Amino acid sequence: MTEAGLPFRGTKDLDIVLHVEVLTPAFGQKFWEFVQAGGYQQKEGDPEQKPCLYRFQKPQDEDFPHMLELFSRVPDGLSFVPPGHLTPIPMNEQISSLSAILLNDEYYQFVLAGRKSKHGMPSWVGEDRLIPLKAVAWLEMTERVRQGEAIDSKKINKHLTDIVQLSALLQPGQVIELPVKLQIDLVAFSRAVVALNRPEQLQAMGRVASAYAFDL
């Protein structure tokens, strides 16, 4: 965003999508070394499968991301779709188990197809992928609140704020193709935001609708 001349908020969180097709025990070992080096004091996981961790927070070393969060599709070899929103990640038995927040297969493939890399750094995704991901996170959190779950409103609003900022990176005339599921979710999100009738957000949703080729 800095290169585009837009204000940039350095991320405090690191969302990691696990490429399960090439995941190895060596990655698991390196990941745990990173967690230990940062001194992460708060580790969250699946209460039904301990230890089975997917979120790491409160590092003692302030140079490390404030939060690490793992995402994945259901790995091959699992003969069931686990209940809830987590999936176990098979690893070498000598390595403490990891789990990940479950990604719909269409979202997972969409993320992989949009990977970028530069100067040998680990791959990342740009605004074209982040906007649909943050939109579905906003939808899911909003629905969970509607059903009575207590979620900090700041976490929900952060996704919307990020989308407004990211939409400024979309180029006039740019067209981004989406799988059906992602298109449905992004349209639902955009129309919900339009209903809030806030000028800055209305402009952002106009940019999103134009880039992803749908009508508000």
C-alpha cells in the first residue's frame, strides 16, 4: 500500500494458509521453533483434541507478530469432515499436533492460485484475494453474533475497515474472476455494507462491485 501512496497499517497478526499438499514434518518442526523463539504465552486449540493448536498469541518478544493463526482445507487422507470450524493437520508423531481453521475448498484454491513471491520471500496474497477472505470473515462473525455468540465488535469492524482500504488498490477496469461460492459471499457482504449507508464505505463497495463484476 505504501508503494501505491496509500496509508499503511502494519499488521499485528500473521494469517498462515497451510499448503497441505506439500506439508512436511520439517515445516512443523520449524514452526514450533518459531513459536518457541517468540515465547508465545497464549495457545488456543480444539478442546476436543488436546494438544491441537491453531492460534498463538502474546509473544514475549515484541518483534514477533502479536498473533499467528493457521488456516487450511481438510487434508487428504482424512475420511471425515470434522465438526465445527477446525481441521486436524497430520504431522510426525514426535511433533505436537497442529490444527487449522477450516477453509472451504473453493477459498483454499482461490488463495493458492493468487500467490505472489518476491526476492525469495515466502509467498503472500494481494488485495484481490484478501478482499473476499475478509468479506467472508465479516459475514461469518456477524452471523455468529446474531446467534448470540460474544465477539468483540472491533474484530468484526477491522475486516470492514481493511476492505475499504484495500479497495483503493483495485484498478479501474480491473476484472477479477471469482468461483461461485466466493461471488455469492462477496455480493452478500457488499449489499450488507451498502445497507449501512456510510459514504466512504459506499464508495469502497462500488469499487469492489466493479472489480469483481457484480451489481449492488
